[in-house]
Amino acid sequence: MEVTLSKAQLSYDWIKERINDGTFVPGYRLVLGQIAKELDVSAVPVREAIRMLEAEGLVTFERNVGAQVALIKETEYLHTMQTLSVVEGVATSLSAPFITPADIARARAINAEMRECLEHFDPPRFTQLNLDFHSVLFENCPNPHILDLVHRGWNRMKVLRDSTFSFVPGRARESVDEHEALLRLIESGADDLEIEMTARSHRTATLDAFLAYKSHTKGPTA
């Protein structure tokens, strides 16, 4: 019994790691036989692992389809991104007076790495760099309550496995250009409200790209 649980945990960890790092994207089919062969175990512990992941909301199971990585819940994504656009915009504007030339240089270095990433596009890596970039701009926020809300928003996006750049790679290139524009605003000592609204529109543009993609894939409705 202990061996079965150990193998189930091994299978669980293996699958979850690939969901979290973007190897298994939303909608990816989890074929028990293939996973069992990869891990050199029977299908029993893999099935148990999938049940555990299903209980966490990371995997769904449908008749005639089987197990697959859960799709992003559009409404939850919408609400999270709307909230994040507001609180991150405020946090960025409040941080602006405390952002040093060294911070700007670090943000530009990250953005340059993001631009290089576009040549051999790696959505999970790009998404992590995107967080690294924005962290430079909002971490100096002097209001700890607003900063906490920003962190919660980003953590929620991780739970939702934000895959916008996977679905809409063209948005990634636009995002890099918008980053530079935002840095120039901060460097120039622009008005707080202008910085806030620019940061907000940058976030909502990503949301709009995702929603446009979802609308297109659904096709016209009656």
C-alpha cells in the first residue's frame, strides 16, 4: 500500500510540475498509458495522481475525452486581470519617485532578455521575465496594503496558469515595446496619473488580446 501511495505521489509531482512550468498547457490531454510508461509505473498510481489533481482544479475529466489540463476559466481570468490592472497601476505610480537609475537599468536588461526570448519563443520563460520586469516597477510602492494586493493578483495569475502569451504570441512583442514606453515615462518624471493609466492600459491590452483570442476560437454565436 505504501509503495502505491509513493508512486501516486511521484506521478502527482511529475504531472503538476509540467502543468506549472507550462509544458502541459491548458487543454493538454493526459494519457494514462503514456505517463505510466514515462514514469515506469502502472496506470493505477497515475490514475490516483490525476484524481488528486482533479480535486485541486488543475485537471478535468470528461466522458469520451478523458483527463486534460483544466482550461483557464475566462470569467475568473477577466476579474483577476481587471483587478490587477487597477492595483498594479496605482502601485507603479506610487513607486515611480523611488525608482532609481539602477532600477531602470535592471528593468531594461530584463526587457532586452524578453526581446531575445521572442526569437525562439518560450511562453513560460517570457511570462516569468514579465513578472520580473514589473516587480522592479512596483516593489518600491510605499503602501504595503496596495503592494499586498498586487502580489495576490500575480499569485492568482499563477494559479490560473496565465497562458496569454502562448495563445497570442503577437501580444508578447507589443508588450516589450510598451515596457520601454513605460520606462521612458518614469525616467522623464511624468505625472503620477499618466504613469498609472499607462500601466493600467498595458495590463488591459493583454486582457483584451486574450479575450479576442477566446472569442475567435469560439466562433460566431447565434
